[in-house]
Amino acid sequence: MSKASPSPPTIAEAKRTFHIVASRFNAEYVDGLINHATEELRALAPNAMISLHRVPGSFEIPVVARELAAQHHADGIIACGVILQGETNHAENLSRCVTDGLQRIAIEHGVPVINVVLSFEDEKQARARCLENKINRGTQAARAAVEIANVLAEVRSKQGAAISKSPMDNG
């Protein structure tokens, strides 16, 4: 996995709406993701409305993300959770279920769902990716959310439809 962070997208001047759905479990690390994501969203989309929705654990994130995607206007949903590997395969099963659910929501509702429900072997890995600045996944999630919101806005606009004309089509 690359440790290099992609450059930030263009600042979005348009009014955007982003929802963060975050687990209360492993709160120290999840709060780090939330704080970094919020800070980056504010920098990249200064006119955005950002709301936070807390749920008990990572398993509950998809149901709230689905409700937000289905019932409210959203330019993007950022799902934040931290799953630490224990002595059983529960963490692996949980991670797969959450990932599959979030992807299904994004596809079915046409709302980008950025998956930052992260599985780690230990707290050292969680600390590096949730609390520190070098490879913070919250920052990266916000960048992805703004970039995909910009792309979808372009695709959904009339101008976006004109751009989709094949470059080989001369008339």
C-alpha cells in the first residue's frame, strides 16, 4: 500500500453537503480521523455543510450511511471507524461486511461513500494513520470526498454531458 498521499483536489467553491458517520468504538483513533477529515473538508470546501453522526460501532455505520444517502441531499458521506485485530477472525468478518455494505450504498444511491473504516493489527498502526499527519486517512478521505463530489457535479451538469462527447467525434 502506498504511503504517499495524493495531492489535494481543487478547492470547491460550490455549496456542498458532507456527512461523517463515525463509530464511538476505539474513540481516540476515530476522533483523530474525524478531526483530520473535518479540517481538510473546511480547507477544500469552505462553503460546505458538514454534519457528524455518531453510532455505537463500525457495524452500525452502513445503516446510517444508507439513510443519509436515501433521504438527504449529500455530496459525499465519509464513514469512519477503527477495527483492531483480536485473537479471532471477528475483525476480518466485520471489516468485510462494513466494506461491502458501504459500497452497495454508494452504487445503489449514487452518493459517494468514502470508506475509512480501517482494520489494524495493532494500536501502533492505528496511531500512525489516525492521529499523525504524515499518512492520515481522515485527511485522505476528505480529499477523496471533495474530488469525487467535484467529478460527479461535472458529470451531472449539462456542461459535463457536452464534455462526455467522444474526442474522436468531429461532428
